[in-house]
Amino acid sequence: MIITEYISKNFQTINIKSSIEKAKSLMFEQQVNHLPVLNEGKLLGNLNASLVSKINPEDTIDKYIVELEDFYLHNTVLIFDSLKPFSDNETNVLPILNDKEEYLGVVLEETIIDEFSSLPFISDYGWFIGITTPIKKYSISEISNIVESNNGQILGLTVVKTDLETTQILLKIKAENISSIGDTFERFGYIITNRYFEDIKKELLKDRYNQLQKFMEV
């Protein structure tokens, strides 16, 4: 699930000599709130739709070069790594660059939402549980045993944050009695940071990652 697999093939960018009017038109046609600005195959930055709405449409983009926003993804990252950049930059389009900083294309938030909504980790009903454990104690087998010994099933597991002392883990669990699973984790010394039951697929489609991002940042 490398990010380049989801590059939009027909997306149109713009160059620094183009007019603001053209940029506005492309944003409207492609339903994006940012537009990558290129110069000889290099990304100069991203033009924000809010800026476009306030300035002279006859101006050229090079007049506003210092106003361009600097964000992108490298072509080696996984699609999971796009969640936070989409949210942090309040954008629905992310440019992709290679290791030579050359522009390869963009991925659209809508494409990533569609992909995530098909994954069992997102689409299946179940409990999300955030747990924290000392990094020296982190054991996938122990976590699995705790869930399975309480008649639960792990639908997905991801490490959301690690520092020098602790690891924070997000679990998606299918279980009838989530309380017994939480109690067992606590008996084994885990800290429960959050637990939540929801149809995350619907929330992703409706709220543009808000629910998933909530758990990614526990």
C-alpha cells in the first residue's frame, strides 16, 4: 500500500506564470482546496483556495510565491502516513515527490478515504482500544493472548507513537465483552488510554478522518 499506487493520473497542476484566474478554475474543476505550483518539474509549494478568493484574478502566481504552503509526501511512504498530513494541512490533495525532490503527482483525500473504507480495520464493526505499555514490555503475542483469552478477535493493530520509554498502540477488536479485555490489560500493567465503539467507515466518509485521527493521536 505504497502511496504512489494512489496517484491521480489526470490531475492538473499550474506553473508560476499562470494567472490566479486559471488556478481558481482548476481548483473548481478538480474540487480541491490547494493546487500544487510547479517550475520545471519541481514543486514550489501549494496555492491555497482561501488566498485565491481574496486576490486579483489577473495577477500571476509568481507574485504570491511567498504565500505558497510547503507540504508534500515522499513516494516511499505508506498510505497510513497520509492521514496526518491531510489533517494537519487542512487539505484534500497532497503532492508526491521522489528522492530527487521531483514532482510525481498528487493523491486525493477522496481516493484514500475510499481505500481505507474497504479495509476490515476501518469498515468492520468493533471496538477501538488505545493502550500504552513500557517499550521493553511491548509484545504482540502477549497482546493477542490477552484479547483471545477473553474470546475476542483482533481486527487490526498499529503502533501510533513510540518514545524512549513507552509505546502507544491502537487496537481494533471484535468482542462481546470489552470490559473483561480492558480489565485484563490493566492487570498486565497496560494503561488504557481510550476505548470506543463505532462504525468508523461511516465516520470517515462523513467527517473526513476526524474519528480515525482522534485515535491515531491518543
